[in-house]
Amino acid sequence: MTVYDLHCHSTASDGVLSPRALVERARDMGVAVLALTDHDEVRGLDEAAEAAHGAGMRLIAGVEISVTWRTHTVHVVGLDVDPAHPRLLAGLAANRGGRAERARRIADELARMGIAGALEGAYAYAGNHDLIGRTHFARFLVERGVVKDVKTVFKKFLVKGKPGYVAHAWATLGEALGWIDAAGGVAVLAHPGRYAFGPARMRQLLEEFRALGGIGIEVVTGSHTAEQVPVYADLAAEFGLLASVGSDFHAPGEGGRELGRLARLPAHCRPVWHAWT
């Protein structure tokens, strides 16, 4: 059975493995079709594609775009995009532009809590300084001994309502889906179970997502529990969306799911790869 993993990150954003090392690890885990979906960035795709060719794997060109929807941050994965499309590149560059300022504000918030040196500490983990993000701060906080692991950081810090959280205006949902569509890609709502939405708010998001051209939703993903999988499988069917699978892998042993180690999609789901095969 073909193993798909359509959501993961490299050092081009906030992963710890280079694109080549990521592909090699995926191969070792039995993945046959891999999508590299770095945050607001496509610069790792050439290296990943070369490595995938050598490994006998198929690489899907992808990206994960940060979106502000009704004051909430959500993420949209673009799959099978043209990574050289000018409209996509311009949009991603605009989205990356605010990250340095947000990082400075996060560091200021942490300093007010008595945690000094957070900005420098986070940048030390960021291979691509244009893509400084919360995960880099999380790794710094683990190194400093403030918390035991990255997963705990995101329970106690850096998320809405917790210390160190800084609101930021990303692309609108319409903008992000427009960039993906222009680049010939398939727009997938990433890890819906991570958003603190009730059923009514989730349906509002899915209605708008579909109306703007959204095609798919992650049903099986690293942050979904076994109980959540059928919930999002049913929502995919209700809204006529294709179902995607992705580990959201960032680093070995950093919580979440290992590359390719994913449950099967429920039988009534229509897989997202039907959109490009």
C-alpha cells in the first residue's frame, strides 16, 4: 500500500532536518509520496526534489501558509503548487515580512516574565532567519529549562491566552487560496483539530474555505487523536472536501508524529491525491 505523508517541515522553515535529510528519513520510514510544506517558504523544494529522485520517491511541491481568519490564526497547505509562480512567491514574501517584528515582540513579552535572551536564543535555532517562528522560541525555552519539551511549551506559552503570545495579521483566507490557485495547487485546511473552535465556528470556516476555492481538509494528521479522525472525515464528506494525511513532522523525537507513521484514511473519504492523479 502506498504511504503518503503530505505535511512536513525542513530547515527552510522550522524543521531541524535539511530538505535532503528529511527526504532520506521519509524514505527510511517507507514513505512513497512526500509533500514538503514549509511555512510561507518554498526554497527547500529544489533540494528535496533532487533527493526524492535519487531515493525513488515522489515529491509533491507544497507550502503551508499562515492565515488570519476572524482574528484567529489558521493554516492552509498548498499541494502540487508551481513553486516558481510569481503570484505565490510575492504572497509568501509578504507573509514572511512580519515575522521579524513578531519575534521581537514575543521576546519582549518573555523578557517581562523574566526570561532574557529569547530573541537571540530563537534565532540560533532558525536556519532561515526570514522564517523565525514560535517553534524556534519553543526550542529555546526547552534549552533554557523553562519547560521539559516543545509540546509543553505550546500548552503553557506562545498560544492565545498564554504568556508570550503575540497577535499578528497574516494573509486573509481569500489571499492564501488565491495564491495557491494561481500556482495550480490544491488548497487543504491544515490540522483542523488544533483550532479552538466549536462545531458551529468550524462549519463557518469550512463554508468560507469551500466558497473561496478550498479543496481538501487534513483528516489524519500528527495532532489529531483517534477520536478526532472520524469527526473530520465526516466533515470532509459533508462539505464535499477531499481528505489529506500528513504527519506535520518537524524534528525527531519532538512530539507529534513520525514521518509516514499515520493511520489510514477512513474508507468513505476521497483522498486528496485524486486531485492530481
